[in-house]
Amino acid sequence: MRTPKEGQKAFTADPGSLDAALNLARSHERMGRAEQAMEAYRHIARRWPTHIPARYLLGNVLKAQGRFDEAAD
């Protein structure tokens, strides 16, 4: 498991890496940093639009925050 700081360092070193981006998003989510996790998942969805798991994970974070309308999109 990576901390958000480690995840950010890995992502900064290789911003074109889907794995690094997912690790960053997941580390934020594990640490309870919902806003940062949502932004990271949104970045993944924009950068890799066919990556369905990132959209699913974003929806889960939105749902956990009670943002059901956004999660449904």
C-alpha cells in the first residue's frame, strides 16, 4: 500500500502511467481524502476515457459522500 505522498511521487515520475494514477487515487480514498480521490479518478476518466473501473470507483466515492445524482452520471 502506498501513502498519498508515495502515490503522488510515483505519478509525478510517470504521469502517463495508468497504474500510478490509480494508485494515487486509491491511496487518497484509503486515507479518507474523498475530494482528492474524486479528482484523481476524474483525471483518469479524462485521460483514459475507456477505463471503466475508474468511473466505477469514482461513483463509489461519490455515493459514499451522499452525492447520488453525480454518482448516477
